Amino acid sequence: MAILSEADYLSARKQRITLTKTQTATSVAAQPHTLWDRTGNPAAGALAIGNTANGLVPSDATTGAPTINDFAAGAEGYLTSVIFGSTVACRLELFDRLFHVGSINLNSLATTTLTAQPSFASRVTLYDPITDTSAADYKGLRIFVEINAAVSATATTVSVSYTSQDGTSGRSTGATASLSGFVTGRLVELPLQAGDTGVQRIDSVTVGGVVATTGTVNIVVARPLWYGRIRSANDGDAHGWAQIGLQQIFQDSCLWLVCAADSTSTGVPELLVEIASK
């Protein structure tokens, strides 16, 4: 059963999950930075994904993601509250990390073609209250390059070929700008081809430009769940279900925190996330 009203919310089963990253990272001011590998609660995940043949679908059982308790049989889960703060002024974003592949080495100009990619359709099968049905909806999904080993001072680029939200293959993000000197943990969002609004599958990853002497990357597909702005150090705020928009959460969602700090440190962010299910 879906949560469609305040009465539904009040009667729903609720669980609260804490995300606190106690290990800071050196970042680039105003640029997004992954917190996947930072220690805290949950424990640090590995930036070295360990699979470049077909990629992996991470879940709440993957190290780096908080555990989500099972919902009651037939229940739908929703993100209904986020209480948040940080020791630095920043922008925080919470995603469901749907797919990742890596580490892809930048030391040769080559294309890594994926085969037998696992599907993440179950994590985008969203309930539509108008039609009272659920269907896979790939719209709004985003593609990131995640730097997992710092890139040398070389004008290396990365591009991705993907299958669009409607199942059209051979779509391309185009190449990034130069990744020269990009630090470990930095994220670069790849734009979708004109006319596309989402992605079903990553098909290949191409390293272009100038060969790097050091540097490896992951490619990540993620569904955005929440965004919050912390205006000054040691500040915070609280967003309820009306502000969040009742984003759907699944029992195996892989919650992934990203920080774009105003300064060059990601600081110590803390989120208290409420998930309601009914």
C-alpha cells in the first residue's frame, strides 16, 4: 500500500537510519565529492569496485551503505524525513546508488565494453497513484565519473555509451573536459545525449584525450532522492515529507551520500533519515 496522505504517513511503520561520515576528505570547493569511501556509520565502502566486465548492482548489504530493515509484506517505502547538519558549509545530496563499474584504468586510450550487465529495474519500479500501478521508470537517473585514484597532470577524458530510458542503445554522453589533476573522490556528472532523460544500462566506457600516467575511475548510475543546503559551519536543518516529495525507497536501496563543500574539506556531515513504509 502506498502513502498518499498525511493519515497514511501517521499510520505507517517508520525506521530511522543515521549516516555520519567522521573522516573528512580533501575536495575541490563547490565540486561534488563522493563520501562512499569515508569512515563512520555506515562503514567505508571500497572505491575499487572490482568488476569491469559487466558492473555490479550495489544494495544495502554492500559495505558502504546503511542497512534498511525489511518492510512488511506488500508495503511500499518512502523517504519521509531528513534531519541534517555538517561541520562545514556545503551542499549534501542523497542518492540510491543503482549501478557501478570499475576501476577503469586511464593509462591507455581504450574502450571497455560491458556484457551481461545486471539489471537495476527493481530499484526504479515506482508506484503511480494515478494509475494505481507500478512500472520501471528510468527517467531522472544520472551518470557520474567517480575518481578512485588521483589523475596525473594529463588531459585525459572519459565518455560513456549507454541505453536510454526508452531502451534506445548507442547513446553517448560525449567526452568530459580534461580530468587533469582530479583528486581521489571527485565526481563528474556526465550529461545525457540531447532528448534523453534517463538511462537503463551502461554499455561501454571510453578513455580518450591524453594517456594518464596515474588514475582510475568508476562509472556510477544513481537515482536522486534528496538535496539539502548547509549555509554555514555547524549549521543544519530538517526536511519533512512535504519538502522531500515522498521519494520511494526500496528494502535494498543503496543510500549514497555526496558532498559539495564551499571549502576544500568535506567536513563531518550527519543525516538522520526516516523511512516510512505502508
